[in-house]
Amino acid sequence: MQSSTKLLIGIIVVGVIVFAITQFGGSGSLGPGDYDAFAQCLTTSGVTMYGAYWCPHCANQKQRFGNSFQYVNYVECDQRGDDANPALCEEKGVNSYPMWEMPDGSFLAGEQTLEALAIKTGCQLEAAE
């Protein structure tokens, strides 16, 4: 097997492991998260995250929100994913993951810090106590 094929397989395996840990490592029910109000503000402001279930960067992004990610408007772009909407992703021109659509219609590509999202949207970033 060529080294590039081995590297690709390794990346895929790591991505699947990260996804499995972030998606199935918890108790199974989502309780309150530390950033619920922030995530809800993003959604009500018109922010959308586009991603794919197999994307390790998307898994990292979701992990930053913890249980609060349940309040983020998320669009699954891979037709094999749950509740997928690849047509919307194509219509929006999403070509990398994660991709954040901002209220003004602009896009931010790649993983974003919560602080960067707060600055871009004006949503207050405060962790629950």
C-alpha cells in the first residue's frame, strides 16, 4: 500500500474515533450546557453551521459547545448523515467544513473559537455557572 493511501486511511480512522467519542461518549441524554444562551443567540441571530458527520474539524467545533451544540442551527451536508440537506449546502456554495453562515450573509470557513463567533455576531459569550 502506498504511503498516501495509508495516510488517508489513518486520517479517516482518527476522524471516526473523534466522532464516536464526541457523539457517543456521553450519557446519551443532553442536559444543560455551559453555553446554552450563547448557542441560542447564534441561532436566533441567523447563524448556521454547515458540516459533515465524518469531519473531524466539525467534531472539534461541536465539542467546543459541549451539550450546548444542540441549540446551534446545524445543517448536515453529507447525504449519508442524519437529517442531511446536501441541496442547501450546494445552494449556499459550501465547499469545506465546518462553514459558518453569519447573519449578514457572509461565511467563515473552518473551526472558529467561541470568542470569534461572539465578536462576529454580537452574541454574549458567558458560561453558565
